[in-house]
Amino acid sequence: MSEARFRRIAADIRRRIDAGEWTPGETLPSRARMAAAYHVHPQTIRLAYELLRRGGILEGEERRNVYVAHAPAMRTLTAPDADWPFSSETTDTRPQHATAGLAGRLNVRVGATLHHETVECLDPGGRSAMLVSSWWRGERRPHASFEAELGCTELTQEQAHALGLLVDAVAFRVVRTRFDHDGRPLETADLILPMDRWLIRLTPTP
């Protein structure tokens, strides 16, 4: 089964929801009916529904009816260096080579091998709320201070899939860099936050 097929179907179902075909709280057709409509196996619809559940578009338990979720509660990010208070999943720990941007943020040469991890932060309902990708050299050490800058970015395919959003959707991007007592960068991270789930109110660090 093509992985792209259930993702395309999920994107089409979301488009239909956005167009008002199904409203918040309304039950979607059964997997069998949707499979017949899309000319695919019911397992493909199950995967599409699961992807939409992770993105907060649908609600409902496995093997039961699913329905259109009400708009997710908006969270406000005020402390980008705080620990995530709910569950999370580490989805990638492959080392990466420093791009020009990462090299500038960490004060290392372009191409240097960096430790890396991407963590998917989940809300209390198990939905993806934020992605945090971090890079550092050597051992991870406690930091004395940090800086955070707010911007926007188009989601990559991998980020969009994790957050249950469309590829090239725009999200908030918070660039956080941690420093030691001498002001040397220890670690840098990109916090990717969907605009439909977050407000950002950063305050200057002392």
C-alpha cells in the first residue's frame, strides 16, 4: 500500500471538513463506506483517520466511529526554555552535519557532525502540539542562559505529517539557543508550533 495514498486521502478529508461538508461533532462515514467512496481498502481509511486524529482534526477511539473535533484549545508559549509538561515521543536521533545556519548558531564549522534529536510534544489528548529539533556538539551540558527568536516557516513534508497538517502550511518557528556561563553556545533548537494551536508571547530574558 502506498503511504502517499492514505496521506492524500487524509488531506482530502480535511479539505472537505474545512469546506463544511462535516461540522464539529458530526460523525464521519464508516471506514467501509469511505473505502468504497475512495476505491481503497478500509485499512487505508483507518490510517487516514489515524493521521487526522493525531492532528486534532478528528476524535474517536480505534474501531469506533470518528467525528470532527472541535477547535483545539489555544496554548500560549511564554517560556520557550521550559520543560514540556505532558508526554512526548523522540522520533529521530540521527546525527546531522552542520548547515551554514546551524554552524553560525553553534559557532562550529560548516559540515561538523552534530548530535541531533527531534521530539514530538503531545497534548493531554495525545495530539501533536509541537515539534522540537535540537542540535549540539559533544556531551549535553547544563546551560546558564538562552535566547529565543520568533519567526515563521513553511512545514517540510516530515513536519507536516507529524503535526497532521498540509505540506507547505506555515507555522511558528522559535529558534532557541542555549549558552554556558561564558556566553558560548551549547545547543540550538527549532520549536515548530502550528498557528491554529498556539499564541506566542515571548518575554526578554534577564
